[in-house]
Amino acid sequence: MAIIARRGLLAGAALLGAARAAGAGWEPSQRVPDPAVEVLDPAFARYRLASATVERVATGLRWAEGPVWFGDMGSLLFSDVVNDRIMKWEEASGALSVFRKPSNYANGNTRDRQGRLITCQHKTRSVTRTEHDGTITTLMDRFDGKPLNSPNDVVCHSDGAVWFTDPAFGPNPHESMAAPELPGNVYRIDPVTGQAGIRRHSARPRQGLAASLVTRRSCRNPPSLRAQRSKSEERRARRPRAGATPVGPLANDRHRHHPGRHEGRTAAQGEDRDHP
């Protein structure tokens, strides 16, 4: 049975309690611009909408993560990690419903260039893609012959590449995290070959990712993406090395998923090459 350090357990409980206390006393702003939105860097000021306010769209969650907006559906999807589900909030009605359960303890979510849902899953230690027909394709679950740790956050670059963090967290049975077998890394999955490569080694856990908005012409240059890291790590950064292990439909089975049902395996199918 996995054992969690007492200090870590107490810290987590304190953080959860503080979050609940803050949420209980939260009230929407009656004026604009909303004082809850604080600009820390003046460069962000031009992106702020003065008429926008912070709204609370859902409660009753245990650990909300990975929000991703589906404008074509008018819906927000996000993970409720500990409850092993992905939730769906509808803008028009304000309705909140379960989009997928079980979700394999999904964490980070994003959309690719074709509008498909990309998800980090703790239980399967994988990054998956939900196809337009509802089936699920495993993009990556191993590197150098070892299973991933607990994929956390994910973004899709304008060149179609999928970047994700795989920190060395765990074991943590509350989020179905296994003991790590690889160092904490940031990976890039090539949109054409499906091959994965390490883009950042880090002894410290790295979670969040952000991709800059770049034009198609600028895709010839290295992606403008960086993980959260310290200046000392920046100086020690090494050049990326390519991984030797095929990933995605080239090496993994395809999973089929229908909301509300468990996933099952089918024979591997051809790679989707519908890239911009």
C-alpha cells in the first residue's frame, strides 16, 4: 500500500481547508474593473477586459483542475481530479453536469488544432486525445521503456505539437498517482511522427505550461514555450534530446470511450495526419 508522508498529508489538508474557507466567503464584485483581477506585470494590461468580472460557475468540487473552453459548444470542461470525473458547464443555461466518469483521474486538459480534447490522466499514466466520434487515442504512456509518472498539464502549440509536464509526484492514492519511475520532465510530441522528446529536465516538480501565440510562418523557429522554472535552471538548461520510443498510434493501442462507460482496447489503427 502506498504511504504518504505525514507532513505532506497535513499540508494538503491545510491547503484544502484554506481553499474551502476562501470559497465560502467569496462574493462577486459589484463594480468594474473587478478588484479580484490583479495585474502583476504592466505588459498584461492591454489584454485585460475592464468590463470582465470573476464569476463562480461551480461548487461542490474536491479538486478542480485543467479548465478548457469549447467555444463551439458554449461549454467549459474541467477536471474534478479526486472525484475521478470531468465536468461540463454550459454558458447558456449555467447547467453543470458530468461529462466523463470515470476519467482515469484526469488532470490537465487542452484542445489541439483540430479542436479535439487532449487530457492528462493519472491512473493510466498517459496523455490521451478524444476524437470527434468520442473514441480515445493514447498519445503517450511510456518513455524509454518506462511508464510515465503522473502527466499534469498540457498545451498544444500552433505547430500542432503537444507539450505536457510529467512531474515526479506520487505515490498519492487520492489522485491515483503511482510511484514515479522517471525523472520529472517536460515532453513534446511531434504532430507528424508521433515521436516524443524531452524538452526540459528538472529535479524540481514542474506543472504549468503556457504557449505563446505565434503565426504559422514563425513555426520554423523553436516553439516559444517554457515551463515554470527558476533562473538558475534556465542557466543550466541543456539542449533538447530526442526520445527513441515511438508513441501515439505508432506504438500504442487505441482506446474507445463512450461517456459513462469504461474504456476498452481495440486494435491499433492508422495515425491521424489531419494537421494544419
